[in-house]
Amino acid sequence: MPTLPSFLRSRVGGSVPAMPSRHDVLHHLEQLLLSPEFASSNRCKEFLRYVATEALAGRSAEIKERTIATDVFGKDDRYNPNEESLVRVKATEVRRRLAKYYSASGSDSSLRIDLPVGSYVPKFERVAAAPPVKLPSRSGELFWYLAGGLAAVILLAGAAVWWHSAHLSPLERFWRPVTAQREPLLIFLPILSSRGHPGEHSDRVGVGAASAAVRLADRFSRLGNPYTVRVGDDLVFSDLRRQPAILLGNFLSYWTKDLNRDLRFVFDQSAGRTRVLDTKTGQMWKAEGETPDGYATLDYALVTRVFESRTGQILIIASGITTFGTQAATDFLIDPKLFSQLSKSMPPDWAARNFQVLLSARVIGATPGPPQVVAAYFW
């Protein structure tokens, strides 16, 4: 929650609120952890309790990703933050649950706990109550007509906003966090590895990724939404911090592998053949009729949407086992009827959550058919 500069606080809220005591913070923390927003996730509760109590004990400097991984999630000394994103993913979820708690109706606490983006050290602050609005004492019917008219305009404007939001299609709600931002969407196509030389790169991009980029660019152009397109292997962390991004195809690229790590559904190559693995149940899906030159008769794809804690931006990954799966994943992200399949498994607050969708698509000749939702996971 943004805080006002001190020279404004005295004017807007009267005196500056006193810093909360340790007792008050702990009391508020326990109330927060018992709320519906946190009751369903033991790991989020353990995460928030740990960072809050460490900060209150004066050990803020020791609250780091590695110590959280060790003390909260039981990881050993081999935990490598550059290869695992468990702590970062969980921090994003904690921030989301905090935001939901404080925005919920009836949450009128004067104390607030925040977990700033890019940090694991919580902030504790009191929130000054807004002063009552005093209408000027004035007689005459004209004033009350004007006041009533202004109130009516405000109510009508609010109703219009509510009506528009309530009537957005699921696909429009999916893209809304991206299109609502000022920065353009980054559409990124990683180049493929050289055949026979996995560690080397070529000058080629996947047909599915190229087709996906063209279709996404066309959609954003028609809707008047800004976007940029990048091709290569030089995507850096700062690129992902500046704007929302969608990574297309090539599940072997560094960023796709790194950002998809530790999630429910992942691409697995442990058996010498690429498959989609459900890390919770162990179930696997593999392309059927796959040939050495990349053709298949049945392909699978993953669509992942996360609010990335490291970048503070929205990140979307769309990739298939073969190029056909990437094309099918793009169809899913563009066609409202295809995306509406997901509505059967959507929780009420899905638009504010991270999620993964596993898709399948039959391939006839060199054209993938309509994708079908196989499984979905929200967190």
C-alpha cells in the first residue's frame, strides 16, 4: 500500500500513525493467518509467520531466499536459487493472498503487513483512518441539487464500470492484466538449438512459435494494444522486469525451463523422450506418432500464466512438445470459445491466480486441430 510523504500526512490524515508494537503485529498476524485467504495454504502461513517473526526479532538482514528455503521448506545446503524458484513462487502467492485479505469487505484493520516485490522482508505499518468528509454548511436548494446530481453521476459511472467488468469474457479477463498496463507485451521467440549440438544455437525459430507470434501480433494490433517482438537467445532478466511477456515454443530455452521449474506440470526428458509430467501425481503424457523431424499425430502443450515475484510482471509461457502443440496453445489464447473450456475448472478468483493448463491436440497432416483441456491447476 503506497504511503504518503510526511509533509502530506499531516494534512490528509491528521497526525502520522505511530509504529505498531511487536505485540500488536503478532496479534494481527495470527488473525490474518486464520483468515480464509491463508487457512487453505499451510506453506503460505509458514512463510509469512517466519519472515514476520524474524523481522520482529531484529534479523531482517538474515531473511534471504536461501534461509527461507532451508528454514521453512526444509531444503538442504544444495539448494540453488538460480536453479529453483520455490521460494519466489511462494512469495508471489503470499503477496496475492495479502492483497486479497486487505481488499476484502470487512477487513478494516488499522494495521497492515506488506511483502514488497523484490524483497522477503515484511513491512508493518498502521493505516490512518481517512478523516470524515465535511460538507460545507450552505443553504439553498441549488447546492443540494448539485450535490445530488454529482452523487448520481458517480453512482452511474461506478455501475458502468461494474457492468463492463462483469460482462468480460473469460479470455478478456485473462488478457486484462496485460492490456491494462502501459508497457507493451513482449512476444519472445527463442531460437532453436543446432541439430546434433544441444549446447549450440542455430539461426532458426520453430514454425509453431513463429505462427503464434504473427497471430498474437495481429490480435493485439486489431484491439489497439501495444506489443513488441523479439527473436534470439539474448533475453535478459531486465527485459522481463520492464514489461509483461509471453514466451513461445522451445521448452528447452533457458528462460522457459527456469521459469517453469518447480511448477505442477513440467516438460520432462529423463527417459530420453520429451513428455509432460504431473509432478504431484507422477502421470505423464507424450506425443503420439512423433517422428525424428518433429511431426506427430497427437501433441500436448502447456500454457502457464504467473505473476512473477522476481520481475514483478506477468509472464505467460506457451509451448508444445512439438511445434504443433505450440500452435494449439496459441489457438487457446486467442479463441474465446476454446478458452471457455477452462471455465469448468475455474475457481471464482481465477483471474488473480497463477495457473497452468495442459492441452492436447490431434494433428492432421501438418495442421493441429482444436486444443482440448486435459488438466488445469490454479494456485
